Amino acid sequence: MEKLGVDIKQLMEIAGMRSAEIALKMFGEGTHITLLAGPGGNGGDALVCAKWLKLWGCTPVVLLSHEASSLKQVTADQLSVWNALGGEVISQPPEHTSGIVDGLLGYSLSGDPRGRTAELIDWANGSGKHILALDIPSGMDATTGEARRPCIRAKKTAVFGVLKSGLLAEGAQSYTGELHLIDIGFPRKFPQKNERTA
């Protein structure tokens, strides 16, 4: 973002749309999908994913782990788009859903998930439904692969840009499920200064 001047919303849009493609194949067209959204970047990715699923004919609902007033600005912006589209935000887990998208916590995890976030992880794991994790299962350390308590047990994980080392750690696969590496526009190498100005 700093070197190339790419806006985080550009990356989030691609990540969310490509995640929605995976979710559509995973859960089926026209299905009811519950998206769990945290206050940070992963929550924003989940909201973008929800938007595309709605545009493609599914019935997605968003469940926030935090009050809207405590979301990071970029995530709050995505919530505004979701609201403008008439997207539904629910306060409690639904009784029936076809699948779950996990956008609660990302690679900046510190300590065990707590409070409502932990409750939503436990609900998702106990739902009996397949879970698509965004970038990394909520509750997993992206560097070491350590699964904190609780930690999402995903059927598939949509990984954004680059594989985090923790995803390949011993025992991680029981939480990540099948890995899908998504190209969100990271350059394979940065152009040299003279190449950029030529």
C-alpha cells in the first residue's frame, strides 16, 4: 500500500469478491449464508463477501462481533455499503443456515479470543455447518499456527495474497481445512525506481 499507493479498499474488494466465489461453490446458489464479521480488516472482507453473495442471489446475513461504533473505519465503510444495499445485520446466530463465513479475527491476533468473539467461534464450530475462514481461521496464530481457545475449525480457508507460515504448521490443517490461495494483486516483485519512472 505504501510503495505502490494501493488503497486498502481495493485489496478488500478483491479479497471479498474472490472469497464470495469460493463460498458460492461451497454452499450453493440461492442459499442462506451467515457471515461473522469482526471489527478489523477481516470483518471488512466478510462484509464485501456478503455484498457479492447478495448480488449473486444468495441470502446472506451478517453477524457483528462488536458494536458498529467500535469498527475500524474501513470496516465501518463496508458496513455502510452493506446497509445501503439493504443487507441484513442480525444480533443473534440464526436457527438455520446453509454455511458460515468466518471473518472475525485476522493475523493480528493477540491472546485467546474473548467475549462475544469467542461465543461466535463456539457457535460456528458447534453448528454442524461447513465454515469458510477468511485469510486464517479466527483463533489461529498466523506465524506459529498455534490454535488458541477457541479456534475456528474450517472446511476451507481463503488465503489472501501470500500463505502465512502458521497455515502450514504441523496440526494446522485440522483447523484450516483445504487452503485456497487468492491473488488479490500483490506484485511478485516490486519494480525498481527507474522502471516506475520510465
